[in-house]
Amino acid sequence: MKRETFKTIILTILIAISLVFTWNIWMFQPVMQDQADAGTQVVEKKKISSDEPRSLIDVVKPREMFIHSNGEHFKVDQKELFQNFWNDVSLWDVKEINDVSDQYSEQKFKNFFYGRDGQGKTLDLVFNDSIPIDIFQALFKWPNKSIEYNSFDRMIVPFAQQDKANKKVYLVSYSKETVLELTIESANYRNLMDSIAAAQNEMPRYDLYTFSTNSKRDFLLPRKQKQLEAKMFFIETIKTNKFKDALFTDPSLVGEESNLNRTVYTDGTSRLEANQKDHRIQYQHRNINSSTVFQTGDLIKRSVKYFNDTGSFTDDYQYFGINSNQQLSFNMFMDGLPIVNSTKHPFGMTSLEVQWANDDILNYKRPNYILGNKASQSEQVKLMNGTELKDLIVKQTKYDDLEKIEQIFPAYQAASTTTDQDQDQAMFVWLEPVWCMKYNGKIVILSKDLLTEGSENHGVE
């Protein structure tokens, strides 16, 4: 065989081998080991509840709504009117913003506030606590205009402007006497205001009360005794494992220790304690210090997102306030009334409470139960009228600095139906209508027991 022919044969073989290898590389499909078998499966984050996420407008709401008309006051207590109005707020288009605080002296401010300044009838929305300006910006269709950061606890809506294309709405800080005028467009404004005005004669009448001659604050209280239902509920206890799976970053690394009434989970960095007796869950980071100060609006928005991400909205919870340590409280509500823990026969927690440090949860507390909305039994209860309330507040000495009273409102107190020896009844809670006042940042239940109690302050935190 000639040398050149031999070279040609060898070259052909090499080319064939190269083509075979190339083909194998192109067509190669690696066999993937099942992630579960490999132990690298990504664990999907579980939630405490599968309920639908809540929007900001569901969580930040006015607690009460009043009509002020020619020196008379009426409470809008029809749930449908109340909810229809608040739902429409998210559709309002803000066109202009003006700070008009300088236009009002102290007396002129009150006349404006209660519709006595010639503008006629006004609708007055009362919030649980001061609401930051950026939360209102998120609730309305509000352009991102740079304005001074402030908070407002009331919203005033005049009735006598239905035919105008642009309506005026006012955000008011009662304590700071600050008034922000918003010019809005609303397609449904006239229908909403007409339906509220048409029901005015069916609404309970309220009167203005002051508790001292030097007081700058007035309180709207009912002319007649209020009649509400006390209700008993069978609670549904949430399994503690659900909190572990929802709150820890990696539940597989969490250890557990338990005794009769308490279960503790920890992964070395975070700690979750479930206290069955107090119906309380507390989750906290041990290695984080509360160092960053946030704007309240940012805290509210990030808290609502966190509650949605963890499925924490197991009942109707609404934003209720923030304390000096930047701990936010979202109280459980029933029939439009906040639920507070009884001081005489305490049942347990009735609020979601959260505190942030940097971008992490520092402290998270909440009830370990779902209340639901089906009462097992009920009875009618009469609450004091305004005159009786004023009498009680002025005569009692336990909260004697009347200038520290910020709000007075009806609520439900969650009372235990059991004793330490009767644990079978621990699954029932009695919701009793009561009057409450916000005194120096704390919620105090107003009862005639205050007339016989000592001078030490014991408010509901």
C-alpha cells in the first residue's frame, strides 16, 4: 500500500471518530437526580392561614363616621353605607394639595371641624390613630408630590359640593390643628353623599362634651344609651406547628421543648413561644437590636406585606396605633368595633403586634386562635349615654388628668368564661360591649368599678 493512500485512510478514520464524539456531545442529556432525593429541594414557605391577602384599604380604616349638620351630630352606623364610602376612597383622584392650616384660629378651626363655618353639613371620619401622609397617598390616587411629612387622625368631607367637578376633602390633625386641603375627582361622590344624607334621620344623635373648662378637646358621645349585643364565641386554636413553619426561615433546623401550657421553638437565632393559657404567640430575633428609626407609614406598609406573606390575617385586623418603641398594633375587630382584652377577666391577646429592626422582624406577637364570625349565644347589653359617661369620668380619680384623654369609643372586651379549675371552658370567649378611652396612649375600659378602684393606672397595652 502506498504511503499516501495509508495517510488518507488514517485521516478518514480520525475525522469519523471526531464526528462521532461531536454528535454525542450535541445529543447528550444528563440524568438529573430528583431534588428530593438529592436533599436540595427548595421548601415552599407555608402560611398560617390560606385567607386572601388584605389590601391597605382593608387594614387602615376609620373607626367611626359622623355627620355634623347645623350644630347637630349623627353617627353613621349603617355598615353598608360606611363600607361603600370607604371602598370608593381608593378611586378618588387627587388633583391638588394645599396646606390651609394658617386660615384657622382655634375657634375657627372648631367651627370648620363641626360644620359651623357656613359650609354646612360635613362628614367626619375618625381614625384609630394618626395616619401618616404617605398612607393616605397610597389609599388615594395621589401624585408623588413632595410635601411636608405629617399625620392626620380625621378626614372631613363637605356635603354641599355635589355639583362641582372638583371636590374638596380635608385631612385634619385635631391635636396639632393642621388642615390639608385636597382637590379630588370622584365619579361616585354624589351618589355616596346622597345615600348617607338620606339615612341621617335614622342615625343615633350624638352631643359634644368637654371634661374641663380649659380643655381643647371635645368628645362626641351618644345622647341615648347604646344597645349592643354581647356574644359568646367558640374559638379555633391554630396549631403551633403552623406558626413555626410560617415564621422561621428554615423550620427543619428548629428544635422544640414543651410543658403543660407552653411550647418553645428555637433555631439558635430566633425564638417562638406559644403560651396556651394566655392564647398568645410570640416570635422574636435574639441577635438583632432595634437601632433604625423608620417613618410610621413605611412600618405600616411593610407590616401589612409581612402579615400577608405569613398568612397572619386570620380575622378582621385593623391598624390601631404605634407606641414610642415603634411597636405597631393591629387590633381584632368585630362588627366594626375593636376588641380589647378584659382587665377583670382577661382572656388573652386580641391584637397583632410587630416591631421592626432594619429589614427584619424584631418582635411579633399575636393571638393563637381564630375567632370567626358565628356566635354560639348572645344577649342585649345597654351602654352608658354621654351624660353618664361624663359623670363617671369626672368623678373617678384613677385617671385624673383629663387633658390626657385622647379618644372615647365603644369596643368589645374579650372576657374569659373559665377558671383555672375549669379548663374545658377555655375554648370559649365572651365579647361584651364596653366604653373605652385612650388615655395617654393606653386603652382603658370605662366601667363603674373605676369609682371604687385606687389611683394606680392600669391601661390595656
